[in-house]
Amino acid sequence: MEADFARRVDRSGLSTNAYITSLWSSADMPRKVRTAPVEKAILAKILCEMAAIADELRTRSNRDSVDGETNQLIADCKQHLTDIRSLVFRAMGRRG
């Protein structure tokens, strides 16, 4: 019985305590975690790199020698970074 119980817990994707609680309360079982901690770490690294790019773009856009075409290119890049940031936050299960 113990092996069968362990298989059921593994199949549920829950901790043993959460599985027992869900059986005891007859409630719907919670969903599995959407992203693994490793994936969240990778997404956090992507956000960090994107912030560095955004900082560099901000620095370059503040220079006096930047022409209108370059300013527009920088603005477009910033917008793309904002869009990607939102997607990364959604992948992490956060609003952003």
C-alpha cells in the first residue's frame, strides 16, 4: 500500500502533505506548478540582461549627438524590450 500511495502522490505533482489534505477535505486538487525553479531562474536572468540593455539604450539616447533616426530606433528597441518583459513576467506567473 505504501508504494501505491507514493505513486499516487508522485502522479498528483503535489507534496505529500498537500495530497493528504486534498484527500481529507475532498476538495479539488491544486494545479501543478507551472514553471520549474530552474526555468524561473533562467527567466530572471533574461530579465536582468534586458534591464542592462535598457540601461545602455537610455544612456545612449541621452547623448546630445544622437540624431532623430537613431532616437527612433532606440525608442523602438525600448518598446520591444517592454513587450518581451511582459511576456517573461506572464511566463513566471506574474503581472508586469
